[in-house]
Amino acid sequence: MNLRALVPLLAATAMAAEPATAPAVRLDSGSLFHLIAPGSPPPALAVTAGSQDLEGALTVRVEEFDGSTSTTRHALTVAAGAGTRLPLAADTARSGIRWVDWTLRAAGGERRGRTSFACAVPAGPGADPAGFFYGVSAHLWGAVDRRTQLDAMAAIGVGMVRWDLHWDRIEPRPGVWDWKTHDEVVALARERGMEFQFILGYGNPAYPPEVVPAEARRDPARLIHAPPPDGAWRNFVASAVARYRGQVRFWEVWNEPDLDTFFLGTPDDYLRLLRSARQEVRTADPAAVVLSGGFATVKEHQGRRRHPEMQERVLAEGSDAFDVHAFHGHGTFDDFRQQVEGRLAAQRARMAEPRPLWFNETALTAAFHGERAQAAALVQKLAYARSLGALGFTWYDLRNDGREPNDREHNYGLLTRDLEPKAVFVAYNELIKRMRGCRFAGTLDLGPGRLAYRFTAPGRQLVVAWNQERLADDAPAVLLAPGCRSARSSDLMGNTRPLTLHRQTILFAGGEDPSYLELDGDGQPPRVLGPLVAVLGDRRAAPGEVLALEAEVRNPSDQAIAMDLSWPGGSATVAVPPSGTVRTPLSLRCPADADGRTLVELRFAAAGTPWLGVLHLPLLVVRPIPAGDPALRPPDFTLADVGSVVNFCDADPALKHLTWQGPSDLSARVWLNREADSLVVTAAVDDDIHRQGHPAADLWRGDSVQLALQVPGQRGCWELGAARDDHGAVLRQCWARPEGAGDGGFTATVEPEPGGMRYRLVLPYTAFALDDRALERGIRFNLVVNDDDSGRREGFIRIAPGIAERKDPEAFPLVRFAPR
């Protein structure tokens, strides 16, 4: 992540900058970052008319995290220069985020905007008695809103702020020091009960490197990313640590030194820089803690081309030169966990002196993923980090770096660019509030595809749980909880409901979003007795297909029960003896209009007990691929509407000509065909301009096709690409493959045709470990068509998310081939 200073902007409205004469709409909540207590009067929208009378209407839509909405319409008559306040018709009783979309229609036309507010009880400042550090990376250069940003972090319980200590700003000329900004911010943070983790870096043009890398010779601005002279570097480190001795404990040596963007030296250069820093830190403040530079990733990454072995060598050869191993790992939780348990674990095993982990910059962007997934990822990653014994967790970052909705770098924040709350802001507050003082105590087995981490504190226990697999249902589990006085469950936004204790048991059901189970009392760890109601059988179905499943009902009590079940198209009453288990047939029809994944509700109730609820059963909808010549049948997938498009130029008026103009601009028809020894993928692409000037490894940057597939039984997925370059040569690339697999050995042809290009990729069964059983049972498949009309990749069309926006095979459609 780029931690260089950003010029902060404190926006007074929810709109982009406009002439002063224009009408304005802004949220008035009484809080600079729009956090109010549940049950408070709702905020208002303040509307000002500008320099002319305003006559028109304002339509306001308020959406909660659970998807519920309310819409109101206000007639407006506001004199020039005057304003009015319109209280929102919003229910503030429940905790959570509220998104407010408004549309102003007046004689001057129509304008739209979005703002937000949050209802929550703040966790408040305070250190974690368990010693864990809840952190945030922040850019605090702008004096205007510096206090507001610190207040926002303190409100939700953040105790550690990670920030750059840029050498070239602090010592702009040799011997001339400017500590004013950092002195002020350290003092403000300490007033709020927070402390800093400072990043020592980068180089300083005032002290040119002894050897100037070629990149810096071509671009002098990159000089600060070259290894600095040892003497000057030592002096900078010693001066900084001595100045903040007793105020700042944690010092990180450089940021992401494994990425070429940030460090132009070799592993040996970084090891020298790290050892020098450690010596100076120890001399200036023996109580200080030195972190390795936060390494970005262990994945194959375009930014690790020069020295991909950087982190591995530093851990193997230099573990004596730091106290804490800092690692980042942005992306989804599943990707994060794979990195940590895979290559990172192998690299850490080579450390001569084992060091604790601190995940000191990790996040998921809301661009493409959305705010809901971003909020869930924070809770998942942090709970998992604590289960590993990590010292701390630092979210990147506090505030969005910009306003472009499809720019990943602009959408990592807990707050928007205008300091408005996002769902992840509320989620962090609720997590810290519940987890503060807790220590990891183990896991619970709630069933296949579900994760549950258990934490304890004096007088209470906390379980953080969610469904990790898309086909995992939320079957309620019966937990035996001896010694429990009371129990409750809470959702991601902090809304709590009590759970009934019945013969020392409770019923707890999770879901896709993380949720909390809280138990009061000094009792024994809860024990899972099993799911109360579970559904067994293969849940892959084509639209309209009837599935023959079984419902398994478990009775954990010592008395017989009668369980009533009902589902679309059927019902049953199941008599279950004490401590017994009974199965009953369950026929479910996949909805005829289902696509991708659909949920079916199974209601249950056991008379005489508090055991009742709804089980949401995911069905994975299969796309059937018929046999026969694909030229004689319609496409299996057609990408020709705006729902298939992801464009990077929508928010920039200067690039309007590069936004999607319709099917003739970019569209595709895709066929899959099962031949004797190969799977054949054909994509007929309509594209008015063809440009491809990149090497095979980067062919995705120009006009090209990317496809991905996941085969049952393989760990990981395939990602392939093909293109025709500007000289007529066909490019092929395999970027990802399952563990232990070769490069796939596929072939490709790319031929021009009127209005576009036809791609044909042939995937031999033997090379991809495909067989009749896998094809007929179903494989996951996805395809992306990249578009470059002007020397830049302006966007793409795709069948589904999971390749270009993020790497997530669970988002791929499931395709099933007809028997031969």
C-alpha cells in the first residue's frame, strides 16, 4: 500500500466540489464522523439553496445493513441563500450502518449523492488487558481534520496507530529537523489513550545513496526508495527514537521492502539497513520494540519481480535483527489464511530465532467486494490472527484515499474520504467491544464449512463464528454450556438477542457473516452436541430440478421430542427419541429461475422446547452444458449488458469516451464443448478497437481473454489467458495452477473476425486432471474479456466475479456437462 502523504480534504457536503452558487445537500448528525447512539433522534439532511431560489423535490432512500429500506420524498421551496433541515425517516433503534442516497430534482436538473451514518455504542479508548493491539494505518498530515480522525479511532477502541515517519520531510536539509507535525500528533494520540507504531523510512534526497539504482537514475523521485548511506540512516533512526523515547514503543523498519515500489535494494541491502536500525533503536531506547518491514505478500506478485526471495532470506538470515515479524496479506480471508498457513508458515519455520507475528497492515477493499464483504473480512481476519497468537492486527486504512468507486486504493478505509462511516467502521467497533480482555481458548466444531473461534475472559466466554464455504448452511447447533448464567448472540453490526437456556443447552446458528455467541459465567467450555437439524445430500441442481435430500433431526435432551419441519412444497413431523437421531426424506425443487446460488428456507419447531427457527439452505445452481456441436446451439454464456461490465473510467468525466458504449463496444458469446480428449472454450468477442502490446505475463493489460476453472479434488484453481498481439502473434499464459500441477499445456488460437476476435482455447483432459466424472458432476468456470481502447485497460466484462476483481473460485458458476 502507498503510505506516502496524501493531501487531506475535509468535505463539507456529500457531493463533489461544485460552484458556490449551486444548491448543496449534507448530512447533519451532530458528529463529525456521523456516529450516534442507538435510539437517538435520526440525523437530518441540510439543504441550502445557493444563489438562486430552489424549487423542486428531494427523494431520500435509507438502507440498513440487513437490506431493509425506507424512501421518502420532500417538496422543496427554499429562498436563495437560505436553507432547511429535513429529518431522515430512519429507525435508529438497531445498531449498524445506514446508507443514505438522495436525489435532488430542480429546474437546474437532477443531482445525486450518497452519505452515511452509524448507530452504535462506542467501544471507547482503552488498552486491551489481554495485551493485544487493535490498530489502524492512518495518513495524518492534514492539520484540518487530524483531531477528527484521531477521535474516530479512539471512539471505536483503536489503541495503535501506524504512520510513516518520512525522513525526507523531517530532515529536509542536512542537520535541519522539523518534528512539529509528529510531535503534535503523538501528543494528541496520547491524550486519547492511543500510541503509535512509526515506520522508519524511506531514503532522503539530502543523503543520496552510494549506489544509485537504474530505476532512480531514470526517475529521480524514486531515489527515496534506494538503500540510504549507513551513517546518515543511523543518525536519522537514533534521532527519531531518542526524541520519542517513552512515548513511542514500536518501530517498523521500512514498509513492504519486498515490493519493488518501495525498496530498490537487494536482500543484503535490506538486512544491512535492518541491522543498523536495530542497533540504533536499542541504544536510544532499550525498551523499544523493532518490527521487520511489513512484508506485503508471499504470493506470486508483479511487484516482487526483482527479489521475490526478500522475505524468505530476511527471516532465515536476519531474525536476530528484529523483535517482531510484520506481515500484511491484503485480500479475502480465504486468501489470507492460505498465505499464512502455506508459504508464510514454511518461511517462518526457517527463522533461527522465532519471532511473534503482527499483521500490521491488512484489509479488503470495498471496491467490487462491497462494504458488507469488507466488514466481514475484518472480523474474520482479526479473529483468525488472534487464534495464531499474533501480537496485533492493523487495518489499512482509516480513511478512503479517494472517491473513485472502482479504484481499489480509494476504498480500503473504515471511513469514506469525507469521514463518513462505512460498515467496516461499525464492525471494528463491535469486535473490539466484545473481544477486549479476551484470550484465545480454542475452536468449536459447528459442522462442515463453518469456523468458530472461542475466547475467554473472567466471567465470560466469546465465540466468533461464520460459514466459510458457500454451500455451508446455518444449521443450528446445540451447545451444552454448564455453568452458563445467560447467553446471547449478536450480528456483525452489534444487534443482540438473548438465547434461551434449556437444560443447560443453547441453540446457536451462524451464517455467512460473522456473528458472536456470548456466554456469561465461569462455566466450562461449551461442548457441541451436534446440529439440531441438518440436511444431507448433494445440493447441486439445475434450474427446475428436484433434489432428493434427507433432513436429519437430532434430539440432545433426555425426553422425546416431535420436530415439525416445513419447506417450500412439503412438511413433516419427526418423532425423535431421547438422545436419538432420525432422518426423513426431503424433496426440494430448485427454482426454475434460479441462477448461481439460491437459498431455500427450512423451518423447524420442537413442541415444548425453545428450539425453533429457520435454516437457510444454499443450493448451488448448475449451468447445464448440452452435448453436440456448439455452432448449432445458443451460447452457454452471453456477456452483452451493463451487469457484465466493470469499468475503471466511469467516475472521470474526462474519460467518458472510454466508458462502455454498448455491445458493439465490447461483448462476448461463450461456448464450452466436451470433445474426445479436450475441453474447448470458444469466445466470440465483439470489440470495436483491438490493442495488445504487452508480454504474455501481462496480456491481461490489453485486449485478451482470461479464464479460470476449479476441478473437484484439486487444491487451488487454474487461471489461463490468451491474446493476439499487435503483430499477429498469439500469446498464452498460465498464471495460477492447483498445487502439484504442471502448466496445463493448453493451446490457443485467436483469429480476427468482423467486428472483433474469436478465441479458442483447448485444454487437454490429461493436463488438467479432467475426467468424465468431474465434468458430469460439475466444475467451476469463469471467463473475463479485458478491454484496451486507448493504451490503457479501461475495464472488462465477465461471467461472474472471482478473477479480475478478486481471486475467489467460490464465485465462479458451476457448469455440468451432459454425458457422452
